[in-house]
Amino acid sequence: MRANLLLLLAAFIWGFSFVAQRTGMAHLGPFAFNAVRFLLGGLVLLPLMGLFDRQRQRVGLAVVPLRDRRLLRGGAVVGLLLFGGATLQQAGIVFTTAGKAGFITSLYVVLVPLLGLLVGHRPSAAVWVGAVLAAAGLYFLTIEGAFGMAWGDLLVLVGAFVWAIHFLVLGHFSPQTDTIKLSFLQFMVCAALSAVAALLFETSAIADFRAALIPILYSGILSVGLGYTLQVVALGNARPADAAILLSLEAVFAVFAGWLLLGEQLTSRAFLGCVLMLAGILISQLFGEAEAQGSRGAGEQG
């Protein structure tokens, strides 16, 4: 129960983060906003890194230093992908609603197993059903009138593909090293790349950062730092099916936050799209996981 409540809290924080990201863009460009929020998120992980190092020493496990070559290589690669996904999402959210951005971003959950085809993974039938439902939902959510997608929705959708690739690459590097330090490095790489891009392409004054202070603090400390920590702690004790349901509620909380704080409204067509997308995500995660566990169980019995 405690693990499930932590996951629910993480989904709530991430859902409301779309509002913070959208309001912050009224004062700062996407690069400057991401530079500060990911720097804050990385700093939040510093005490957690020390805690995990002491725990590893206590049980006799080796501590992975930050200068470890494999850790640095993984941090650089996943940090670059994080920079791409975060930039596309942050730029796109200016031209769409917080709720739509939340649902479109959540598509990465379905895209991960589909992109796994490129590395030899075989998605289950449930994943394909979920993908069809999610695609239908995306159509109703984003296509209005003549066939065409708004610029903001398109940027967030491309970002969802980058998030899916990021997830796969992160899954490759995570078992090889310290996951907390890997996350710290990816946040620092993303912050550094965003800062360089902000200096090259944006003009921001101290007053702009001061005006966006609350969205920056929420997105950096709560969404990036605390949200990730809650997820790491909870996933060690939560059932995969429960985790899939609870984390997918991020998209629902994004719609609720957009309505509550920004006055955003969904048309009946867009609402149908949200329902179909959420159904697709849940079917892909729940029944896809069940099929995978059944296959593993059959293999073990054989």
C-alpha cells in the first residue's frame, strides 16, 4: 500500500508539472527553463546518492565512483536523449494544452515495446491492441477539422518517440551501473546542453527567471528530483501491474490540472481521444505484462 501511494503521488506530481511547464514558458524559453529545472533536479539527488553509497558499503557492495567510464558514457548518452525529449516537450507545450501534452507524452509507454522490434523484441498481442487504441485516441485528441495536427501536438508527439528511445537506452545502461548516479549525470548533461542552447538562441534576464520562479521550483525540485526518487523507492516494492496503472494516471492528472489551474476545456471529441488513449496504455501495460509473465512461467516449467 505504501509503495502504491508513493507511485500515485509521483503521478500526481508529474501530471501537475505540465501546468508548471506551460506557465513557466510565459517568461522563459524552453532551453533556459529546462537548464534550471534539470540542474535543480540533479542537486536534489546529491543527498540520495550519498545515502545509497553508505547503504552499499554497509552490505559490502562496491561503490561506483562518478568518474567510472561506463557510468560517464551512459550518462552522456541518456542525457543527450533526455535533452531532446525535454526540449521537444517544452517547446510544444507552448502551442497546446497541458492536458493534451500529458496524454500525448504518455504514448511513450506504448511506443517502448513497439520500438523494441528494432532490437529483436517481440511485442505481445496486447501491446498491438493497445497501440491501435492509442493511435485512434491520438487522432480524436489532436486532429480537428481537416486532417492535420497542430504544431504543438506534433512537437510533443515527436518528443514521445524520443522519450521511448530514452527509456530503452536507459534500460540498457541501468543494470550496468549505479542508477541514482546515472540519473544525476543525465540531469546534469541535459542541464548543460540546455544552458548552452539558451545562451546561443535565447535572451533571458534575471527578472524573467524571477517571474518563472514557482514553475521552475516545482518542475525542478518536485517533478524531476522528488518524482524520480519516489518512483525509484516505490518500484522496489510495487507489483508491475499496479505500477502501470498508477503511473499512467499522470495523463489524467495533467488534464485535471489544466482544467483546475488554467481553465482548459476538452471537447467531447478530445475527451473520447483521452479515454481511448488511456485504455490503450492500460491494455498494453497490464495484459502485455501478464502475457510476458505467462511466457516466462511456461519457459521455467519447461
